[in-house]
Amino acid sequence: MFGLGPLELVVIAAIAVMIYGKRLPEVGQTFGRTVGQLRRQWQAMSREFEMATNLDAQPTARSTPPSRGSAEEGGPTVASPKLEPPSES
């Protein structure tokens, strides 16, 4: 565990008891919750990063752009607005 031996852990525990005393269980719970939240956030961020890299790595399904079909062909129709120049009256 972090390269610490049993003697170092005992010293750290003794210092923690001297500093926090009766509040040590509260401090431990708060520390545990914080570590759990950080771990969940890290996993969520890792998943999002992995999904983003997978989407970038996948080739596109279509190699040609979609065609604009007419209504008789059953394809989508695209209508653009008719613009008229202003009248000089």
C-alpha cells in the first residue's frame, strides 16, 4: 500500500489519533466518501473519453453524400425560400 510498511502505518495512525482524537471516525467517513466520489468521477470521465475516441476511430458508414431525391422517388424534398428583390416604387 503506497510502499508503506507496518511501522510507518502505525506511526501515521498514532499521529492521526493525536490530531483528531474523538473526531477520527467522522474524518475517516468524510475521507472515504470523498475518495469514492473522486473514483466515480474518474470512471465517468474515462468512459466518456473512451467513447469519444471510439467514435473518432470508426469509419463513416456512407462514403457518398446523401442525394436529394424528389417526392416521386420517395426521397426527402428540400425547399428553399424564394427571395425577391425589393421593388423600387
